[in-house]
Amino acid sequence: MGSTCDNIYGTDLTLGLGFSSTANQKSRKQAPAAIRFDLSLSLTSDHQIYDQKTENKVNISSNKDQLSAASSYSNGSVKRERDIGSEVTQVERVISSRVSDELDDNDNDNDGSNARKKLRLTKVQSALLEESFKQQSTLNPKQKQHLARKLNVRPRQVEVWFQNRRARTKLKQTEVDCEFLKKCCETLTDENRKLYKELQELKALKVAQPLYMQLPAATTLTVCPSCERVAGAGQNSSKPHLYGPFTNPSAAC
DNA sequence: AGCCCACTTCAATTTACCTCA
DNA sequence: ATTGAGGTAAATTGAAGTGGG
């Protein structure tokens, strides 16, 4: 991260995230120990961090030995967290995002490391993108440019987001379809099982009694006049040959 | 050339589980 | 025995890279 930027107040701010939190160790390990951030973030009074790009504020207060945080968003909503962990994460996100932007704008990798920095879109940015996606799932170049300017991101990011979003939608639809087919399969299996059971019962009945004399009055099945069988399909004599009142017995044999 | 899609990579984040005070 | 904090590994998420149509 070669570019150390002074913020608009002329102060070279360094935010150390060294305090104890429930944020997971691994992610903090991977985050820079101290991050110098650009003009879009500034420390305000009352331990408040203000992201000028998203207009989000993160209030940080300490209460005895427990740190807590509350975010106030540009839409007026306020969120209170159990502890500082997720807010630290949020601050890291914002900082990371801005730093990535900065690196990208500076044709990146000024720090010499080729590590791919993951940029996370802010909630506000994601919400706006979602809103646009609801209206239409593809963008023409003009719309892309406009949205990119509005979100303060690169057009390529908007493009990638829409691509990934379409993929997610498709995947979800596939899952829904799969679930539907699974249900269909279950129903058919169940039906097949019932029919097979019925068949076994009829077979047993045939063995016990001469069928053409003993068939229950209620049954709609008939005996084939040519082969005198209820069971025994033409293709396989061992398999039952059943037909109902609307089929042609001679044609079936 | 530019766009889309499918597939992939990998950093960031979440979740689950464990240990210890 | 129970609870909460802290640590870690595995799983998941999602932004971005790549290659082919």
C-alpha cells in the first residue's frame, strides 16, 4: 500500500485495530496491522468514524471494559451491536474498499505485493445495485456508466456485479427446479409402489381362485378372452397383463 | 471489440467446535 | 455443572480473473 494519503483535514490518519473484539482472529491477522486511509474516511468527534463516500457513521464508545458500537446510516436507521466486533469488521470493510479503490485508481500494486485485494461493496452500494437489478437484469453501456458514477465504483465492477448476480439468480432457479422435480419423482415413485402392490394382490387372487369366476364385482379389470389371463403382457409372459374397460383386449394380446 | 456465460480462484466473513478460566 | 471469552479450522460468500462462444 504505497500511497499514504493525507485526509482533507491535513492529518495523516492511522487507524489501529488492535483492541480486543469478537471479530475473528484470522481475518484480523490478514488485515493490515495499521491502515492509513484516504480522504473518504475521517475521525470525527465523539469517537465517530465517518465514511464520506457512503455517508455512514460508526460511533465507537467504551463502557468500562466493554467496547460497543452503533452505526448510523445515511437513511437514518441506527444499528446497535452487542460488541465492537462486527463494527470493526464494517470499518475494515469500508477501509479495505477505499484502499482497494485507491490502489485500482493508481494502477494498483504500488506496495509491491501482488496479493489480490478483495473489495467488498458497502451495504448502500449493494442495495442500489439490487434495486437496479430488480428493474432490469442487464445494463447497456450508458446505464453501466451512470450506475458506476452513482455508486462511485468502476464500470467494470458494476458489470461484474451484474454478471455474478445473474449467475446467482440462475443458480437459485435451478435449485427451485430441482426441488420441484424431486417432488415429482417422489410422487411417481409412490404411485408406482401403490400400483405394484395392487398388482401383487391381483396376482395372489389369481393363484387362489379361477379369476374369471371370482373377480370382485367392483373391479373394472377384465380377463383377456384369447389368453384367459388378467396378467401376462405380450412382451413378457411372466409380467402381468392388465387392461381396463377402455382398452381393446385383443389388441393388447 | 465488447458482451455474456461458465468455471474458477481466493480474500473476507461466518459458523462450529474446542479449551480454559 | 454452567457460562462466557478467546482461539482455530472448516465452510460459505462474493468480487474478480479467465477463456470460449
